[in-house]
Amino acid sequence: MYRITVFLGPSLDRKVAERILSATYLPPAKRGDLLAAAGEGSTIICLIDGVFHQESAVAHREILSALKSRVRVIGASSMGALRAAEMDTLGMEGVGEIYRMYKSGELISDDEVALVFDPVSGCALSEPLINIRFILKKAEGAGVISAGDHAALLNTARSLFYPSRTSGDRISSGKFRT
């Protein structure tokens, strides 16, 4: 019997996730959370979202420790995709487009998936650069913006520190995650 633990935050609404997969859902992971989940009997750990900046991020060593104890560790979407691209040669599994983009080298910066979120509600308070990339690509494909506009807007977004990638001054407090 599998015991699945998913670390999830702003990447997907928890109620939607619960309809997709029966699992134990926990907030974005911080250092030590994967080891705790493995120690509590999880046989599969899905790392989607994780914190960093104000708290220590999930460490590579704890992923390795979970893998060595025969826990299947899967990463996607945000910090999970980033860590999976870094550790798939050591046994972590990556899934999804963002994982593929990190693995191929198309994405290299942690701040592609970084955002600020409300620690109580889990709601995003800023926009990750990867979302801006996808929105601009879609807008260009639909003829809403030109290739030049796409490049200029992406460069502007890149130049902003990730908590500043907002549609306004909505950030008063929050934890940081990738």
C-alpha cells in the first residue's frame, strides 16, 4: 500500500488536487519536511512547492536520504521541478513542462519559479517569471503582442526582483517559495 505525501501551495488549489489524487497534502516544503514525511512512513513524496529565502529550502541531502530509504520522490511545477532537474540522475523523478525546461537548460535560474505567497491562505502575492513567460508566449501566438513586445516585456519582468512581479503593491508580508 502506498502512502503519498504532496507538498503543495500556490501552484494548484488543494481542493482541485484532492480530486485528482488521494494523498496527504501539506503546505510548501521547507528543510526537514521531506525527511519527516519519509520518517512518518510516506512511500511516495511529491514535491511541488517549497519555501526559501526566509526559511531554509529543501536540501539536496534530504532528498538523497529519502531516496536511499526507498521513498519515491517526484518533483514538478515549481521547486519540485527545479530539484528534480538537479537530482534526476540520482533517482528523483521529474514530470511536467517546467521540469523539462530546467532539464534541457532552457531555464537556469531559481527565480523562474519564485514567488511570494501568503503563509496563512497560501495565495500567491506575486507572479512567477515562468507564468509570465507562458502568458507572453500565448499572447504572441494569438497576435495580441509582437515578438518585439514579447522580448521587451520578458526582459522587463526579468529585471524585477521576484516579489515585485505583481499587478500592484499587494505584498505586505509573506513567505517566499519556489
